[in-house]
Amino acid sequence: MDVILTKWIAISGAVKIAEAKEQELRAFFSNKFVDNVFSYKEFVSCEEDIRIAKELNAVKTMPVGKFGIYGALWEFGKALNCGLDIELRDIPVKQEIIELSEFVDVDPYMLESFGSVLIAAENGNAIITALKNAGIKATYIGCTTKSNDRLILDGEHKRFIEPGRQDELDRIFKK
């Protein structure tokens, strides 16, 4: 099956970091940059993503949520009782999130991602088209496999996906 991701990873986590560290961020980044991060709040709801996918007979939908995309992918494969081949370069992440993550020393792939939804479907292109027609970003990021291996592929490199253990927000706010 096709594996689709809606929106971008780490949007809710980035907003929470911006809320907690706004002064520090404004001292380092431009106001426009920080305001852009705050604007991600509008993407945190995922009800419409799920409704559209289900209308088009998605096999499984799962909000990404806590533990980021890596933790969600592991749980997604477990729920589907299958393996995954996911292309790292196809996972959508905004440039501001990458820069913000570097600034506060977090991994955006392990950062809370409420608003994003993983979708497994036989008809991935139809679901992507319907989501895009509704104004929702949707990206094909990989496929399910018959094995139990859940893999992140990055060119010639393969990395096993592990269960989520700690969200990056928990780590940075416990410092």
C-alpha cells in the first residue's frame, strides 16, 4: 500500500517551542521567521485530512502526534502488522522548522507533530489529489512491505525505525 503524510512534520512542536522561547528566538531570528512559525497553528487540526482519506477508503489513518514522525511510523507499521519503506527525503518539513530545531538542538523527526496524518491506502494518488483539492498538503512518502522491518531509506543508507520513547519537547523542557 501507499503511505501518505499530510502537511509537514513537527508543526505543533515548533509552535510550542516558539511560544516558550519567543524572546530568545526573536533575538536570533527575524520577526517574520518567528511569526511564520506561529502561523503553523492553523495547520494543527487534522479532522478534515482523516475525513477525506476515509471517504476514499483509506485502509488506515493515524495522526502523527507525540514522539514525532519516527515514533508514529513505528506505531503505524505495528497497527498494520507490516513493514515500511519510507524515503527520508520525501517527508515534508518546513525550512523554518529545520532552522528552529537546530537552534534549540532537537531532531525535527522526533518532535511532536500534531496536525500531520499518516495514511495507508491502495489508491494513494486519488487520496493525494482529493486532499490537495481541499487545500491540504499531501505527500507520498513510501509504502508498506510484507516484512516486519520498518525502514527509513536515505539514498543507499537504511535505518530501522524504533518505537518512540521520548518526544523532543519533553527533553528540551526538562533541561
